[in-house]
Amino acid sequence: MTTTVQSIYYNQAPETLQREIAIMLHQVWPDACPMPGAKILEAHDKELNARSFYSYIDGKLVSYAGVVHKTIKHNGQTFNIGGLSSVATDPEYHGQGLGLRIVAAATQWIEKQRDIDFGIFTCNPSLTSFYTRAGAWPVVTDVVLIGSRDEDALSSESLDVVVLMRLFSEKAKAYESILRHTTINLDFPVGQFL
Ligand SMILES: CC(C)(COP(=O)(O)OP(=O)(O)OC[C@H]1O[C@@H](n2cnc3c(N)ncnc32)[C@H](O)[C@@H]1OP(=O)(O)O)[C@@H](O)C(=O)NCCC(=O)NCCS
């Protein structure tokens, strides 16, 4: 079976597609992604200008990954970052390679974006090999990712997750020394994370 990975900017996706995404994410994370009612609950904040990757089987949206954008300041430098977000496969369709294909497509898309300096996100340690296989994402044990400096902000340390990071642009590569052995602040509102 082959499924095509489709892609669109989330903010430009038709309501029907946004609803399909919300329904699938709700199945995977019932607490974090409430069931969409009359009003569609957004999978991604508008300002993060997410790119959506998704695939269908028999007319059903079964696998999803988002790439969100954020501009951050780190050690006086400005970086545009891309982060994988809301990576999920419908539980009934696990183990068919859908997740690998979605993350591979999202990663290839990030690689082609000239304006993304580096990619960064977190995952459960058990998924490390999944992301290595899907997009050559390495775990960076010397980087701590924090949602913000707020005392209630989420962080890779408090969540017990690993940080995955790839440097893409010449600028990011030139500044590798300040992007390693460090804490990277996403400057998100409290509760938001990657
Ligand atoms: C992670 C997830 C998206 C993988 O989706 P999937 O379509 O089942 O993935 P694939 O079929 O492409 O799996 C590829 C490989 O990853 C492994 N893998 C998949 N999910 C895994 C998990 N939760 N833990 C450990 N390994 C996992 C599979 O065993 C498989 O390896 P194999 O080919 O050697 O058997 C899916 O398990 C999921 O939706 N999980 C819940 C949400 C989640 O945790 N998302 C990640 C947030 S960072």
C-alpha cells in the first residue's frame, strides 16, 4: 500500500481539512486536543504559520505532522526555527510506516526552506530511533529547551523528554558553538511547547 503525503499551510487549509486534523489529533490526545464542536479548535496557533503534512487511507485522514515557525533571540542573535509539532498516526493505523513517511516529508520540506536556520523539538526518549530513521534528527543531550523564562513554563528537563535538533542554514552552522551546551528559550506563552 502506498499513501501520498500531502502538504499545505495550515492557515490556508479548508475548514474541512482543519476539522479532519482536529478529529485525528483528538483521538490521539483526548485531553490536549478537545473534540472539535461547532467551532474548530486550532491545531496550531495562527502566528506560528504552520505547514501541515497529512495522508489519507480510504478517505480518512490517518497521519499528521505540523512544522511550526518561530523567530527567537539567542545570545544576541536572531534565528528562525522550525519545529515538528503534533506528529501522530491514528491508533488503528500504527505500524504501517505512515509516521515515518510523514516525518520524512516534513523534514525534507524544512531542509528546502531557505529561511529556517535550525530545526528543534522534543520527544519521548522511546521515539528517538523513530525520528533518527525518519529525518536524521539527532538527540542533543547538551541542549535544554524551555518554553519561556516563566516559572510555570514547560521545559525539556521538567517533561523528561529528549531534545532533537538539526542545524540547516550557514548562519546556524556558523553559530553552532552558541547553540550547543546551552538552554534555548522558545519564548512561547506558558503552556506552549515543541
Ligand atoms: C509516533 C507515531 C506517530 C508513529 O506512527 P506510526 O505510523 O505508527 O509509525 P511507523 O509505522 O512509521 O513506525 C515506524 C517505526 O517506529 C516505531 N515506533 C512507532 N511508534 C513508536 C512508539 N510510540 N515508541 C517506540 N517506537 C515506535 C515502530 O515500531 C516502527 O519501527 P519498526 O518499523 O521497526 O517496527 C505514533 O506511534 C503515534 O501517533 N503516537 C502517539 C503520538 C505521539 O507520541 N507522537 C509523537 C510526539 S513527539
